[in-house]
Amino acid sequence: MREEKNSLITAEYYPRIRRDDIIKDCKYTLSLRNSESYGTGFAIAAASIIKEVTGPQNQEGLYRCVFPEGVSGNLAAFKDGSGFLGTIMDDHGITGQARWIPAEGQSIQFAMDPVTIAVAVAIAGINKKLDSIQKVQEEILQFLHQDKESELEGAVNSLSDILEQYKYNSANELWKGSQLTVVSAIKGKAEHNIIFYRKEITKVLENQKQFSGDRQIDKIQKKLNHNFKYYQLGTYLYAYASFLEVMLGGNFEKEFLEHTEQKMKEYSLQYRFDYSECYERLESVSRSSIQTKIFGGIGTAGRTAGEMISKIPVLSKGPVDEALVAAGRNLKKISDSHTDKVMQEFRNNREVGIQLFIESLDRINTLSNQSVEILFDQNELFICQK
């Protein structure tokens, strides 16, 4: 579906296609009646489509006359014999109204930049997951507020505002140019933070052998959690800004989109790898700390001794068995409880939350650089991949 901007798309209008079949075969659907939410460019194109479909110029042509089910009779004719009305009559009077259905598709043209459709689909995908985006951002802002990081807090708010305002300014080149400068600066800072906090995390892991005991393990956990929060935020802001950079810059060339998407995927994959490695290392250090070792050792020994005593008939009748088994289990629970407490907060860093931006770029690339079929009626536009 690759065309020059402001090109004419020739479309065939087929009112007879069953709606269920269209919905089943077409991957994307855009409302023509709520087109403003997809950007001003699409709203203008949608108005053009509705006008062509419902305008008086499309009332001419070959139509089939269909009687409603259960209605019989003949069409009422003009007295001069020039044609028929839609009224169905029999010997007793009017029995119903006939339905006039176009007998074949009508060819029409409307002005639309095909990329406008791709952008509209991307915005629609973002709109559907706004709740998810807002939830991630609320968690980020809460953390930044507690950490008194006003600069990054401002960056998150700026990207949110730009995304919201884009739909109203998608055709405003001056606005897009000024916002592109803001977004590019945020993206550069985010990439710097990714590199910086990865190095900080590496330093903590390299020094982990110096730590032993629960208090020192907690220090490791706090340092890792703090650095990972900023690492997570850097990755999120980088992807967010990269997506908006494409939307504002208007470069929808296949190679550029693939390069941008690939970098986002690489950072996402690297983050997942780093998180998994740190999680395993932190859990290992926690379980092998001095106090945890003591608790774990006593717990295992006590439980083993208790189980051995239970196999000796005479001793198994005394209270020593129950005491040893109970003590062993309780100490093991303390060990597990401490480790779980250490790991619980770190688990909040598991998801980076950028898959939505990657998927949006992929949609834009597909719809901008591959052949697709577009179907529409008076209310909706359907995009089907060939």
C-alpha cells in the first residue's frame, strides 16, 4: 500500500458483502463516525468517504428490488408508465415497502495519503491500551516523585502530552517539528541512562562477594532495585520517544522503521536478560547469607533428625520427635520468608512495558509498505492484509 502523499485511492464500494465476513477476514477496523480520535488527517479523509458513500451522486445506478420476507404483491406504478414506486400492493391495498439494493459495486475516488491510514491504525492500537500505559506511567511517576527526580518526571509527562496532542495536530507541520526536537532530546537522555545504569548494576554484582548477612543483603537489594528502576525507566522512555519520533518525523520508509523497531527489541531483550541474571544472583546471595545459612542448616538438620527418630519405635513415642520436626520446619520457613521478602520488591522490575510501541511500529510498517485491501461502508473502514 505504498503511495505518494496526498494520492488518490481508487476504491470499489460493495454494499452486498456480508459484514460478518469482513470482520472475520480483516485485521483492523476504524470508525468513520469517530474519526477525530485517530488524528485530523484521517478525520478529513473519513468525511470524504462518508460523503462519497452517502451522497446523492451514489444513488444512481443498477439496483435490485427485494421484497421483505413474507410480503407479496406488485410494485405500484406511476400513472404515466415511466417507472415503479417502492410501494408493494395487492388487491386489498398496501402490503409493504420494497428494498432497493445496488446490483453491483460502484467505483469512487477519494483523496487520502495511505500512510494516514497506517498512522490511524497505530493511534487506534494505542487508544485501546491507554489504561495499560497510564498504569505504567503512574507507577513510574510515583517512584520518581519519591526519589525527587523532577527532570525525568517532566520527561514522562511531556511524552504523554505529545501523544495526546498528536491526534489534533497530525497535519500541523510546525507543531510536529517543534515537538520532534523535544522527543529527540528525551530519547538521547534515555539511552544515556540505559548505558549508565547498566554499568552501575554491573558494579553492584561484581562487589556482591563482599556482602554477607541479612542487613548487607538488604543493601544489595536496595542498590539493585534503585538502579533497575532507572534502567527500566530509561528503556521505557527510549521506546516511547522512538515511537513518537517516527510519528512526528513522518519517515515511514521500511528500512528506517525496521531499524527503529530492531533497536527497541534489542534494548527490551537486553533488559530481560539483565533482569533474569540479577534476579538469580540476588536470590542466590540471599539464600547463602550467614543467617540464612544458619537457619537453612538447622532446619534441614532438625527435620532430618526428626524423620530419623520417627523411624525408631521407642523414641518415636516421645515428645522429642515433634519438637525437632516442628523446629526444623519453622526455621526453614523463616529462611524462605526472608528470601521472599528480599525478592518481592525486585520482582516489580520484571516488565519494561514497551511491547505496545514495538507492535505499533510494526503495524505502521506493514500498512505503509505492503499491499492491503481497504473495505468500507457508511460507518467503518476495514483494512485487510493480502
